[in-house]
Amino acid sequence: MGSLDLEDSQKCNINRPVENLLDPNEFRRQGHMIVDFIAEYYKNIEKYPVLSQVEPDYLRKLLPKSAPDYPEPIETIIQDVQDHIVPGLTHWQSPNYFAYFPSSGSIAGFLGEMLATGFNVVGFNWVSSPAASELESIVMDWLGQMLCLPDSFLFSGKGGGVLQGTTCEAILCTLVAARDQVLSKIGKQNIGKLVVYGSDQTHSAFQKASQIAGIHPSNFRVIETTTSTSFALSPDLLRSTICSDIEDGLVPIYLCATVGTTSTTAVDPLGPLCDVANVYGIWVHVDAAYAGSACICPEFRHFIDGVEGANSFSFNAHKWFFTTLDCCCLWVKDPNALIKSLSTNPEFLRNRATDSKQVVDYKDWQIALSRRFRALKLWLVLRSYGVEKIRSLLRSHVNMAKFFEQLIGRDERFEIVAPRNFALVCFRVSPSAISKGIIKSGGISENYYLGEKDSKEDEEKYCTNEINKKLLESINASGRLYMTHTVIDGMYVLRCAIGATLTEKSHIIMASMVVQEHADSILNM
Amino acid sequence: MGSLDLEDSQKCNINRPVENLLDPNEFRRQGHMIVDFIAEYYKNIEKYPVLSQVEPDYLRKLLPKSAPDYPEPIETIIQDVQDHIVPGLTHWQSPNYFAYFPSSGSIAGFLGEMLATGFNVVGFNWVSSPAASELESIVMDWLGQMLCLPDSFLFSGKGGGVLQGTTCEAILCTLVAARDQVLSKIGKQNIGKLVVYGSDQTHSAFQKASQIAGIHPSNFRVIETTTSTSFALSPDLLRSTICSDIEDGLVPIYLCATVGTTSTTAVDPLGPLCDVANVYGIWVHVDAAYAGSACICPEFRHFIDGVEGANSFSFNAHKWFFTTLDCCCLWVKDPNALIKSLSTNPEFLRNRATDSKQVVDYKDWQIALSRRFRALKLWLVLRSYGVEKIRSLLRSHVNMAKFFEQLIGRDERFEIVAPRNFALVCFRVSPSAISKGIIKSGGISENYYLGEKDSKEDEEKYCTNEINKKLLESINASGRLYMTHTVIDGMYVLRCAIGATLTEKSHIIMASMVVQEHADSILNM
């Protein structure tokens, strides 16, 4: 055939583009530049305001109206990243980042992501890259062992683990599996009868997943929690709610229990909840998105006692496990339940390995077909640091949170408003401090009193909330740190979530001082 | 407060872990090592068998049973990646990769992913990193312009674009939006009446999305296509199917039209299909996952003529646009339809920017809450290469496909079985060549004739398919290239999808020679 190639290629007008977009030398040169750029970014990260201070639509004013027709050099692009993108970042890797829950990166996590990006395999099934499927199964077994999950959640015990992008996807996949198990018995036309259960502290991802899965909104049960149980879901209330639904002819299918709620890291009592749910054949998913990490430490493992009664369990390695976004670890006892709901077998994906049923095709364990090789970063984190160091890092965050709690707690103007189970401290300026502030200064703006209040008590509550809101906004506007808020039991509360990789004791001391300084100013004392 | 810190920190037992997991110097050192490793990987990529040749469960035998307790050096880990992971990869970046559709990486895409990983922001809403939201809106408008999408799909025209992970998610999100629009009028209890439409060539992602969204399986319409329309969906058949459903009291809600089907890159006629769908108020989504990229070239733009009648449009930048996995570009005319179905507003995410309604909170445009800063890699690709170079790269792939088609087509044993619209060539050993082969050699294994066949014609068909299957397996087992197959109109067909970044003319020549050599051997001529 050799003699044909010149002639034919001319006919076909193959203009070989001048540049190889994966040229190894150029890859090396530009790759090193970006590594150096990010290293400098980490070195200087404390110089930036933690919460971005830009105004909406700032970037459109800085960038061209359309993509360039011709190449621009990497040097120009890097300069634009520094000048235009960095100011618009909220610096999640800053040691002064205490907002939401942290997204704690690490060198090992970064390297794993680089490798996955470099290989750029699309691991939908085993044959598309055996290493991607197999490494995932292996690290999920490793992690399951570290969490002392019962063997029934591991591949060795006929369960298994899978890496999803986020908890939202983990909940949606397990909910669909639970839904279809029941519908296969009672008929698909009865989808309107299905009921799902969570508490008023359950993550909004659950509501969204239920909505996507076609659960009727009026069958989404939000069971109230109270301060008396530290915002944990009550098994008794769960039981009575279920019974009432059954009496109404409805069909309970799914409970989302939480270990470490987003607002306050409350812990639902898994054992008693599973006991109730199991009576009615309800699928129990345990969402330990944040707190699951800590449960690799023996002293925290008790928080997931009872997980053996659940059907599925997930936590986010991208939150508090030094693995970059996104990486949600999900274990299920019955992979076939997932597979029945989520598998598709188009001809173009058929292959001998799949037909042999000897391999795991993870496409059938998740929403999407395509999937990145996420297991690499988790493997690198586990190997680069080892179990003991990861434990000691998690403990140091918990201890820093204790420390912050003490520093804030000894200032009588503040109160801690929920038990600190892990590394989140929920606090606020107390109503009594505010009363004093009002008396002393008269400095509270009149608009705190706008709107009609039912009583003096309501007015005080409202005023307390507004002052705490003002305090948080003032702290965040300073750029020195970033915390966020929640509202529990009607109280506006500041959340200090410790866990950013770069956070050290000195940042905790500084954080408590910043909070106090801004309180000084706002309370005008 | 300074005097307190020593005392308190001792009480709290803050053991500062010895190592900083984001230490800039160590980050630089290890980052450079991995860049060099990947550069070497690209340099040597042709030395590896394209399709991994490992056996199921190969990796469990090579790795320890549990995670290490203590750190391992990066040098050891890199060696293990080389020794244990690389052999288990199917090399999607190889120039001899012609399977499925390519996943074409580039230096710029890699750098963008590195930056996103380094910043590791969780961009669920604007305030969590304004640059992430705003850059995404900007590049989606840029890309929309490049595709000559009508202004109604761009932010400037009250539509807008969002980066999803995959087409599966894009379809699920738009389907849920379409579903809820209708249910808000006819009542949520009528979910069982909703009907969705695609063809027998529509990607399996659509079936999966429908299943997840609670569409009754018997209301999932698969409209047959034929060779006579080159496997495109017929507007007349669509209309008659819709009418029949309406007569049966059902409610049509969604059509998934495809530009560039997975089997053969068939193109559904968007204009006429939208004309039909619009009469019945059906949401039309255009899935141009693969072929959308090519439509930035004026000569291919006609394939999406009629898109102005659709409600949403998506293509995968991670397929044929030099942007690493995952990156699916979705535009919608009515973002509010997505937001109504997918938004959640938990207190802990409330903020002033969101309340002002001046910003885009992308969490309400997708399934998950958390999201990576994907816009960076797309921005880097567009800027590093520019529109003209990207067009010339896409054209070179199409021209290489034409070239392959000619090389294979002039060998009379082969036939091209579907029109080559883009850079995919569908071909097979023709039945006549096989008849000759059988006569000449008697070399066809008996088991091709196993099973009862209705007729001699059926037997011939079966035999042709089995031989083509054997040919493909033989080619792939050689490790010299990787192609996959499909079945259309009962024919087992080999697919040669050209588009890997490193592929050059020489690889095309080699690929055609490999195919011919293996055909020689199998046909025993």
C-alpha cells in the first residue's frame, strides 16, 4: 500500500497542523510553568482576601467579547490568570478559610489528578481501562477497612464501593435503586405513592435528588429536630411518621440519615434509625459527607455505629480527606440494586470482559456513562501520607476547633450554640451581650427594628440575629478570613469550620482575634 | 489574647503534623516529577499496546491488601504507576486509538485542569468563587458564537450556557426541566402519562436519564430508523408516533435529537423535527456530543441548521475539542426552566449576591451542588490555540477519515456501510468477500454455523457478522491499534473513529495496513 499514500493524502488535502498539541517537550515546559505558578500561589495565598471582593460582572469587563482567532502565548494567559482570575477567587485553600466545609487539597491529591488528566482515559467499563476500574475497587476496599465498615459493604463481602462525583449523585443513584426495587413489586404506575424521609437538618441534596427521581413533593418528609436532641433525627418520630404514611396508603422507601449535618455536624443515631427502617423494608442511606473522614480514627468511629443496618454509606474525600474535588466515596451492600436501575447495554459497548461477568463496569453504578480515573488521586493520598498521618491531621483539626471553641467561649459576649462533634464550631454573639451593647452605645441602627414584631421577645431575637449577621458580613468584608452562617432553631449562627490543609494554630488565634475585634466594633464597646 | 495561646494549645494537645501537605517547595518538586513522567508517557505512548492486554483482577494480585500505615515516597509510587497502572490502561491518547469516540487531550486542556485542581474551589454559587461562575458564562457565550447558535441560547439573549460533566447529565437536567414544566400544568400525579421520544440510534444516556427521571419505561419511544434515511430520525414517524400517544391519552414532553449518532454519526434533521415537536409543545434537546465540535467550521455548520427551534443543545468538549474529561457544554433557551426544577436554597448557602439576583448560581443548573472550575480548561484551549487552529485540527481529522475510507474502500474485500459525515468510518468485510474466503480456504471455524438459522440468507448474515467480529478481536489483540464496533441494520460493523490528538497520516496508513493484514489472515487468502 505504501505507494498510495502520497497521492491519496494529497487528494484528501491533509494539512498536518504545524503544532502537536501533546508535544512532550512543550508539555514539559508549560507544565513546569503551571506547577511553579501554583506553588507561588500557595506561598502567597495569605496575601489575598479570603472571600473574593469583586462585584458581580467584574470579569466580562476585563475579557474580550469573543474567543481569539489565533493562538496566544502561555505567558500572556498565565498573567491573565494572575490579574483577572485570582482576584475573583474565594480562596478555599487559604489557611484562613473557615466557610461551609473545607475542600482540603494536598500535593498527593493534586498529583493524582494530574496523572488522571494526563492519561485522560474514559473508564466507563473495565475494558476501556482495566486499571481504572480495578484500582477503584481496591482503594474502596482499603477505605472501607479503614472505616471498619462491615464486610457486607466491601467487594470481599459481595457489596462494593464506587467513586461518585458528589454526595448529590450518591444519593440520587441509591434513591433510584431503592425506588425501582419497590416499583418492581408494586408497579411503576405507583410512583406517586412512594415516600422518602429525612430531617430538617438533612442536606438539600436529598430534596433535589428526590425531585429529580420523580418523588412527589408532598411525599418528601422533613422530620423536625430540636435542640434537645442536638438536632439529631428521632427514631420515634421516624416510626410514627412512617406509620401514618402507611395508614394513608403510601409506601415508604428511603431514609437519608446524616452523620455530621451541614449546619452543626449533628449525628443521627444510625442503630435505632436502621432498626425502625428495617422493619418496613426502607432503604437507609448514610450521608457522612463531611464527618465520614473522621471515622477512620478509632475515637470517632462510634459516630457510625449501627451502619451495619444501612444499605449504603457515603463520604466525600474531597471535603476533609486531602483529595481534590470531586471525589465522593459510596459503598452499597447490594450493587445489583444499583446496576438494575442504572445499567444500559448499547451494542457499541459490548465486549468479552463484560459478557464474562468477571469485571466491574462502573458505568452501571452511576448516572453518567463517561467517568474520570478518580481512584488515582485517592490512591496517591493514601500512599503518600499513610493511615496514621491522615488520622493525626484530622485530629489536629478537631483539636484546633476545640481550641477555637475555648478562645471564643471565654469571651462572655459569645455563646456556643451546638455541640462541637468534629471540627466545626457554631457560635454567636449572645442576646445578653447585645442587650448590654444597646444600652451602652445606642449604636444599633434603627433598621434592626423595622417590621412589626409580635412581642418584645421576637424583637430581641430579630435584633440578635441581625447583629450576628452584621458581624459575619463585617468579618468577611475584611478579607482576613471567611466564615459562613446557618440558622438553627431561629438563631442566626456563625460557623467556623476548621480543616483547610494550611491552617495552623496561629491562624486559629488570629481568627478568634478577628472575630473579637469586629464584635468590639459592632457592639461599640 | 496572646498570653493564652501557649497554655490553651497545650491543653488541647494540638500536635502540629510535621509536614505541610501543600508545602510550596515540595509541591514544586513533586509536581515537576509528575509533569516529566507524563511527558515521557506521551513520548513513549506508541510502545504500549493500545488496548490493555491484562486479565480481569490483574491488579489485586499486585497491590497490598490494605492501605499503608505510614508514608511512602513519591518515587516508589511513580514506579508503581509505571509498573502496575500503565499496563492496565487502554491508551486513549495513543495516535493508534480509533475506538468509541476519541477523548482528545491537549497541553492547554491539561494546564487548565491543573489550575482548577490547584485552586480547588467549589464553585456552587457565585460568591463561592465569582471567577468560576463568570468565566463559565463568558466562555459559553464565546463557544455559542463560534457555533453560530442563535442569540436566544446565549446570556446576551436571555438564554445561557453551563458546563456539565457529561451528556448524560445534560440530558437528565433538561428532561427534568421539561417534565416539571408539564407536570406543573397537569399535576404531579400524572407523571405516568409522560412520553419521551428518540430513535433507535439515540444514545443510551437518554434511556438512562428517562429511567432516573421516573418516566414510565413503556412511555419511552424508540422510533426506528433505516438505511434509506442513513439512520436519521424521520419527522413523519415522529409525528405519527406523537399523534398516536395523544390519542391514547398520553402527554408527549421531550425529544432527544442527535447530530452525530454514536454508531454511525447519523444526523437527525433538526429543522423538520423541531417543526413537529413545536406544534405539540415538546422540549427538543439536541445531543451533538461528538459532532458539535465540527460545527464551528462553516462547512459543517449546516448539520445543526434548525437548532433555533430547539430548547437546548449540548456537545462534549472532552470528546473532540482538546479539552480533558469531563466537559459537556450545554446551552438552554430558558435557564429558568432548569432553575425551577433544580434549585435548592438552604440557609447555609444564602448570601447577598444571590439575593440580588444579579449573578448566576450554577448549582441550580445541574444535578450536583459542588462543581469544579471546568471553565478554566476550556478558556485555556480557546486561547492557546485560537478558533482557526482548532478548525484546522478538526478538518485534518475529517480529512484523515476520508483518506482511511479511500484506503479501505479500494480493497474490494471491504465495504463502507454508512455515510461518513465527520471523522468516523464504518466498514466491514463484505459478504461477497467472505463467500469467496469460505470457498477458497474452508478456513472458517465450524462454530460460525452453530445455532439454527432460518434460511441460507440468515446463515450468511450470521457468518459475515462472526467473521467481522473475529477480525476486530484479532486487530485489537495485536495491540497495534484499537477500534470498536457497532451493529446497524443487523450488520456487525467496525468503527474507525479518528480524532486522537497525536494521530497523523502515517498512523492512518498503518491502521489500514493492520486491518488488511488481519483480514488476510482471517480470510486465509
